[in-house]
Amino acid sequence: MCTTTEIIIVGMIVTLVSGKFGISVLSDGPVSRVHVEIPVEAGFKPEDLHVSTVGSQLVVSGRHEVTEEGDSNDGRSTFVREFQRSYQLPQSVDPLSLGAKMFEEKNTLVVEAPLLVKPE
């Protein structure tokens, strides 16, 4: 059975943006942790993003909608940008311990969680 866990975007991230996109394991402190950096197009705000887990998959999606009013002849235009990315999490990650933070100035979403067992 597959379970889905919602993750609230919060500021509980230990590491800053490294510029290395994708998933990695950081062992630079007393607790090893999984660290995922996801590039996000400019214009996306934290409220446009959705972070969840489905089983052992981290699923990140975003939807950003902009409506522009034209003149009386043009009406209005709506532009929508969407994305979805999935990452396989190590089995030693508790999905309930994931935290996420959006670094808008770097257009990067960072997701982290402590590993239950430090890798050898």
C-alpha cells in the first residue's frame, strides 16, 4: 500500500544552497541527512509549490499562474507554468521528518531529512 505524506514548506533547513541539483547525502555533522536541491523557474513562490512523499518517492510539483489584463479589444491572457519532479529517497529516511525551504533569490527549493542510520 502506498502512503502519501504532505510536507509543509518551512525554514528548518540546516544547509544552504550548494548549486548541485539533485539528491545527495551530507555527512558533515553529527547526523547524516539527505539533501535535495530542485531548480525552480523565476517567479515561483513558496505557495506555488507542493512537496509530498508517495511511498519512498519524494514528489515536488509547482504551478504558477499569471493573468494579464489587455486593452478592451484583447480581453485578458492567462499564462500557466507547471512542473513535477520525483526523487527516490533512501530507505533510511523517515518521510515525516522532511523539511523544505524555498530560496527565492537562487530559484532553488531545498528539501532535507535526517538519515536514521549513518552511512558507512
